[in-house]
Amino acid sequence: MMELYSSSDTCQRTLANPQVAPTTSRVSPWLSPLAYLLGRHCLLPLFFGQIRITGQKNIPTTGPVILAPTHRARWDALVIPYATADCIRGQDLRFMVTIDECQGLQGWFVRRLGGFAVNSKRPSIHTLRHGVELLQQKRALVIFPEGNIFRDGQVHQLKPGIARLALSAESSDSGLGVTIIPIGINYSQPYPNWGTDVSINIGSAIKVRDYMSGCIKQDAKSITSDLAKALQQLSHQETKITNHAFAEITNS
């Protein structure tokens, strides 16, 4: 997820309206259920060793939510639905991804499984607009706040766009109730292969309405700072994975 506001947007809550094609996303009615079914019951259980999930109770079952995971491998796009499917029922996740991830065969799947691209070099206001629209429709949106994949196990500087998107959506409807859920993902190998163990730690919800002071730049900084702290704490929990300190899948 890239920064979608310029620094001149200091205390604005309005969106520009340039005359270009809007960003959209779609979910294939046949491919999505098939992909989730195969991923949940076949691919992930067979490929990975042990899968440890904690904190599922922190995911709201209704209302607009942004899932904000650390980004450790391309497997993350399958791991997140696996970890959250029991909590977020009746809807498909929407993913904000980089343009590079929407190329070739992978891009064909991404675009049909709810993914939509953001240009990291020239981010469009229309990407933000579409994200806001999805939250207004009370959908679940996945955004990787670090922006790229990092395999060193450290939480890297977060992009401010995720906070600004959430604030824009919440300001459009004071009763919307947007929440951001920090999620720490870690693999026992930097490049996951067969038998790799995976840990998914789901943190407490960040309620966007609690940060709205009237200045979007300052509010975004506060949300980004607290999200970074939460991901850091979840990452400390993840270090246990290197010692293979696993239990059976935990739905706590």
C-alpha cells in the first residue's frame, strides 16, 4: 500500500475528481469459492508443516474492516483468508496490491479474486476512492502496510496511505465504524517451502473514530504509529516460530 495523499493534503477530507477511469475490483463467482476451498482444505495443510493462529476473536464479524498484515511471502495472500475465513463470513476479501503483482498469470488470478492494483510510482487518487467505497459498503479490505515483501522478520516503515484511506472512509460517515486489524505473519523459512511452519498472530482492533481530531495528516500519523507498535509486538510473538514452539491450530 503506497501513500495516496500528497503532503499538501494536510487537513483536507475531500477527494479530487480528475477525469480518468475509476479503479474497480471484482470477484469471480466460480473461481473465488474454488480457490478458497482448495487453498483452505488442500494446498495450505499439505504444503505447510504446522499452522498456528492466535487472536481470531479480535476480528469483527460485521462492519468495515482493514486487515493489515506484515508481508513476508507471496503465500500471505492465501494465508490471510485461511486465518480469517471463520470470522469474516458471507463476503470475499478485497486486496490492494502493487501493479507488479497484477502481471502475467498471477495477475489473472489476482484480478479475479478481489485484487486491485496501486501504482507505487504514481499512486492514483482513484485507488484510494475505490478503497473508501469498499469500506462504505462494509467490506473487508486487505492492505499490506509495509508496501513490499520483507523476509528479515523485521517490521519496516509503514506507508501512511492505509491510515488516510481509513480516515477518509470514516469521515464520509461518522457512524461507519472502520477498524484496522494488525496481523503478524511469520514463516520458519525466509522462502517458504514444503514443510515450513507458519504463525499468524491477530492483534487488537484499532478503531479509526478514536483518532479523528480534525487534521487528517496528524490523525494518520497517530494511526500509523500505533499500527507499527502493534505489528512490532506481534512480531515479537512470531520469534517463537524459529524455535518451533507450536501448538495445534488455536482459535482464540
